[in-house]
Amino acid sequence: MKSLALWPGEGLTRIPHAVYADDTIYEQELARIFHGKSWNYVALEAELPRAGDFIRSFVAETPVIVTRAADGEISVLVNRCSHKGVQLCQAYAGNTKTFACPYHQWSFDLKGKLQGLPFKNGVDGQGGFGPDFDLARHGLDRLTVTTHRGAVFASFSRDVPPFPEYIGPSNLPFFERIFDGRPLRVLGKMRHTVDTNWKTLIENFKDPYHATLLHVFFATFGIWRAGQRTEVRIDETGGSSTLVQQSPVVLQKSRADEIDAGIAAQMKVYREDFMKLAEPKILSALREFPEDEDTVTMQTLWPNCAFHQNLNSLGVRLALPRGPHQIEVHWTFFGYESDDDDMTRRRLMHANFFGPGGLVTGDDIEVWQLNQRGVSTKPPGVCRVEAGGSGTDEADFVITETAVRAFYKHYRRVMEL
Amino acid sequence: MNDRELFFEAHVLYTACSAALDALDFSAFLACFAGECSYSIHSKENIDRGWPLAFVSCTSRGMLEDRVAAVQKSSFIVPRVQRRIVSGVHVLGGEPLRSEASFAVFETFDGKATTLFMAGRFEDTLVHEGGVLKFRERRAILDSSIVPNSLPYPL
């Protein structure tokens, strides 16, 4: 790989723009990060409840099929016929016993094993495949799979630490707050592109500094909690992190405490000249995790996955790289099987803050595109990430980029940059 | 009211709504909606799978007003021109009065060529209020399950 003297002498307080825009670095990211020792989120087990269920997903640029076989085993298979490379499965999801290639009808089972192919012995004793052609050696490419509390992860490597160790003890309790063992219920998907680099989305989850400045929805409507408490949790490698922040609105302990009186009282403490929400119910959220004191979490899992628990919205998103200059963001929103209609209604209402039309994340998507234009500008420059000092330690204050620096500590190690 | 008058009124409403959004005239946009109304934008995938999630889900007029206020006052949106082409308005009848139409939205950023942003269809219910036809329920269903970048404005 070229120019290993890429990183400026200042170290982690600088990020060279080339990591967002250079084609060679991008190819190395695919090889070393996404095809290396990483756990890549691919599905929720709730999407595959029965034998034969499958969904399509991605590991970075690689299309995969996530399946559940009759014995319950989950497989993650590259969606590519072993014969000529035709994309096998076109449906987003379904239930099947086999995947048959439309071209020559090679047929594979739910674990990717080649079950059979037409005219194996030729026609009239002529042609076909020789006696040495062993079906067992021509299955689909399979990835290593692990699951944790209902989330499914895949890896091209057979040598990745167990998931709890991989996400790290600082982050695991917040993962397990959401994935607490209760069966999940999928509420829907959002998918959109963004003309930006995949790391830009992930860094955003590690940057509490921007939130007060870019996302003015709450402030515009007079909803602001002064000195909003923030904790930044980071795993030992630096790759995964969790922002734990005081919720923008008070999470109501019970429905009895709740709006309209609750929200109205909360809004009253703010300046009279702010705009008023015509429908304050959009902010009405219940405290739902017993050990939680009114916080929201934004968690990233190395390399490109993020989980959110905000108001009553729960979701996971993937920043799937499509070259250095574009991502596809695939979101899955979910709740629990045990949710009543009222809770489901809240989760759906609070989804208004997220996705491409999100009242909060819409701001990010606009800025990330401008960010990509800047980091692609020749000659390349550097980002300066000095908020909260130059270290990579965990923090308990809001104006810090420590988790961004920690991410690049890990990135540089994996990329040998 | 005969079918011809209703068809004409529906065309006036659909045209007014598109023109208002193309011009970023949000009070004219809101004026297209009844006092009790809902507005949502869905992906084909969520509809096909029977999932309730929507990109945008305003279940009351208040929520729609808040979203429009956010677009104007709090959202960061890179300026662009959007042009809505609404065609095939099809008043299906019934009570409440159902109506459908196809839409395409073109998008133009400063210094860039025009692109097709989105295509899909509206599934609406209409109501007469003060003698004027308005949207009571508007559902935009996108043909694609993938949105190019962001969805900052109503469709």
C-alpha cells in the first residue's frame, strides 16, 4: 500500500482527508477491516423466526443471505452462485428450502450446500460433470456467524473474539439494555444513500459536540435541558463506543405521570418567546428500562454499525460502504413482542426523528454530503479533532471528540496507517 | 356534485399542493389539508412487508404543522429546487372519498444537473370543508425502497 507516512505528526488529533476520499485506502479498508477480524451486524433473529426464513443483507459491499435452517442454525451465505457468480436471491426476505440459480438451476440448501445440478451426468451418456465433481466442494461461500441476545453478526474471519469481548465491557451493558433477551418485533426498515464516506456516519455517533449546534429542533421548540449529562464509554481497542446522554425530554415513569400535563410543565420552564409545538405528544416518552435514569444511548459497533435508544425509538443502522464517496444506510426499527399498542405507537411516532426524513438525522445527512465535498477537495487537508484534549479516554462531559480519536487509534492499528 | 366537477376539484387540489411545495409556500401546503388530517411517506418495502414504519408519520394536523415549522425554522437543508409532476389523478369514490395519483419529483442543486429524485403514488382520502376539497389523509408510497440522501420536504 502506498504512502504509509500519511498520518500527520500530531497523531490522533489529526485525520488526513485521504482516509475519506482515497480509492487505495478504501480498497484496503474492505480487505483489512470488513473482510478481516470484524463482527458485522447482518440481521435480527426476529427477522428469521421459522425454519426456512431468510433475509438479504450486506457485509460492506458483499451481498449476503441470512438463513435459518431446519435445525435452527443461522447461516450467512454470500449471495452468489458458485457456478458462474449469478446473484441467487433477489427477494428481500422470504421462506424457502433451497436457493436455485436462475441460469443453470444449480440448487443450494439453507446452509449453502450444493444439493444438485441438472444434467450432472450429461445427456445420453455424453457431457455433464465427471465422477470427480464433488458437490460438497462447490457450496456457497459461508461467513462465520455469532448471535448475541437476538442480534446476528457475521465475519469473513474465523478468528474474531467472542461478541461480549469484541464490543467491550464498557459498551456491553448498553447493548444489553436494548437487547435484554425479550423477543423483538420488527417495526420496519428505512434505507437511503448518503454521498459521504462510511466513517463520517460512525464518527457522528462518537461526537456529542455537534448535537447541540446542528440539531436545533429541540431548542427551536424551547425544549432544552441545561448541562445535559453526557458519558462517553469506549472499549479498550477504541473501535466501539457508547454515548450515554440525559434524554432531551423527561422520560415519564408511568402513563399516569404523563402528558399532557407532564410535557406542558416541562416546556413551561423555557423561554416564552420560543415556538410552541402544536402536538407535544411527539415528545411523550416512557421510561422503559428498569435500571435507567432518564438516558438515551447512541452506540457504535466496530466497524460500521450503530444502535440507538432515544425517546422510545429503538433501532440499528448499518453504514454500508459503496466506494469511498457513498454509503447505503440500512435501518431496522424494532420493539418487543411484549409491547402493547400504546408503546408501539410511541416507537413509530418517535421514528419521526430518524431516517432520511428525520427531524434530527435529516440535518446530519445534509452536513455529511458537504463534509465529503470538503474532504475530497484537492489538495487534501486534515481534520482537527482537539475537543476535549488529545487523549482517547472515556469522558463525562459533552464537548469532546475523545471517541473519534479512539476510533482512529483502532483504525490506524488495523490499517497499519 | 357530478363526477366531472369532482374530477376538476381534485385536479385543482393536487395542483395547488404540488405548486405550494415546489415554491416552499408551506402555508399554502397546509391549506390543502383538512382540520383533521394525517400525512405519511412510506417505502414500498414496508408496505409490502406489512410493517407500520414510515419515513414521515404525522398522525394529526398538529404534527404536520410542527413538521412544516421544523422544515422552516430548525432543519438544516441544503438549498435545492424540487419540481413535482403529479399525473393520473384518479378519484375512486366511496366514503370517505378515496383518490390516487402518480408523482415524480425532480431535484436540482446549484451547479448540478437535474436528477429524478423520487417516483411513487399518492393514496389519499379527500373531504369537502367549507365547500372546498381538502386532503384528509395523504399517504405517499415510494416506488423505491431506497431514498437518495435525504427527504427534507413533504412530497
